[in-house]
Amino acid sequence: MTAATHTQMSRHAHYVPSMDLVPLVLEGRVSAIARMISRAEAAYPEAAQALAEIYRHAGRAHVVGITGVPGAGKSTLVSALIKALAGAGHKVGVVAIDPSSPFSGGAILGDRVRMSDAAATSGAFVRSMATRGHLGGLARATLEAVDILDAAGYSPVIIETVGVGQDEVEVVSAAHTVVVLSAPGLGDDIQAIKAGILEIADIHAVSKADKPEAAATIAALNGMMALGAPRTDTRWSLPVLAVSSVSGNRLGELTEAISAHWMHLKESGELAARRRAIARTRILSTARHLFHRKFNEGGGDLDSHVEAVVGRAIGPSTAARLLLGWESEA
């Protein structure tokens, strides 16, 4: 434990060690879940062992990613899904990612209030997380929060990403089922976002189904998929559904499609492949985070290498290899 972390924790007279929170998380205690997620976000070294223990108890939940362009209505859809899934007897967990600083509490306050209201009436657990500069549409501690909710008995666990662009598709390596939400009337914008997010979908949904433009958007999505790259899982027939999150019209079709995809993953053997892909991504992502933390905190010889690169004595590739302790290539 670092001195700074010890000082920060010592300010709280009733600080509960993270390992003591583990059994409470496994019992589903909401306060313990909230505390453990906060410690995962803060990256307390003291919490690392507890998070590792929680990971051992996770792995049962169906993780569903909800993504799409800004303005498509992701938060409204998640609120509707909370009510629908909870009404069907599911214990729903949500990790909602905001493109915000950690001080503002989230960039989409109205949507978060509505989502919290839905959670309060259904017993769901909703947690907003700021990206804090992390790219890819997720926050750094997203999957640790998913582990905590998973181990606490929540399933499905929904990840709502920030509004994504062409390169922000990290959710595909975090969720078992990815729902890509589009708004009606996108027109040529569908072509613009196709390379970024359309191909990652397991389910396509078009919001505001009551609008006349919804049918045209569905046709455009079907056309883009017909022209796109072949899908890796050809055994799953990718649905394109129109839903209305406000009226609830056809929302049942979406929840049925989500359940059907989970069943397909388990019966086809695809679930094992997705779990391996998620594990691989998590290992590499954690390694990158530890690397950045080590050198941003002054470890290694980063400053001397920076000066050497600025002075053109060595190139960035050589500096990186030296920093990693590898032999530099000529």
C-alpha cells in the first residue's frame, strides 16, 4: 500500500478492509457492492486481493453491452430494459459509462436520474462511471465493476457505453451480447458509422419505433449488413428490431432476442470463445494500465529516454524497447 493511499484511507475512521467486504458482496449487500466498485475505480492497491477473490466467484452473469451513436437513446433504452427484465424476475445490474470528468457526476444527468428511478422501483443496481480519459467507450474499471455485480448475483449485467465512434468498440471484448442501437432517420450516417460499430452487433435495435423513419432505417441496416464483411458466428441470425423505450412497444422482442442469444452462445460453444477473448483483452488492458502507472509515477528511466528522443539521439521505438528492458533493434 502506498503512503498516499494509506493516508487517504486513514481519514475514514470506519474504513472496512477490502477483504472484509468480499463476503458481504457475495451476499449481495448493496453498500458493500458500492464500496468495492469505488475502490476498483480508485485502483486502491489494498483492494487488489479482494478483487481477485471476487473474480473467482464471478463468471455466471450474462453481460450485455448497449452501444451506439450519441443521441440514439441508449440510457432511455436501458431504463426500459431494467423494468422489463426485473419484471421478468431478473436481478439486473447496470454499469453506465459517462464521457465526463470524475467531478461532474456524469454528462447526462437527466437520463441517469430516470435510470436510477427505474432501479429504485425494481431492485436493480445502477452505477455510473466516468471514462476519466480512457478510450474505447468504457471506463478503466468497467469489468471489475461487472465482476462485483456478477459475484453478487446480478444477471444480466448491462454495460452502457458512451456514444461511440468508429474506433470506440471496446465493448465487443467486454460483453457476451452486444446490442447496437441506432436512431431512425440516420440516412447517410449509417454508412459513416458502419466501419466502427455496425459489425460488432449481435442484435441491432432501432429506437423510437413509432416514428415513420424507423422502417427506412431498418431497411438501411439490413442493406449495410448484406454488403458488409462475413460474420464470424454464422449460426446466429442477426435480428434487426425496432423498439420504443418510452411506450414499451416491441420491447419484449428485444428482451427475447437478448435471452435467445445467451442461449445460443451456451448451446453452440461460442460462449467459451467469447470468454477467452474477454480474458485476453483484460490481461492486455491491465498490463497497459500498470505500464502507464509505473512510468507516470516516475518509475524507470522515462525522463532520460524522453530527453534522448527529443534530442534525436534515439528514436521512439528504441526508447520504448529500452524502457521495457528489451534489446533495441537496429
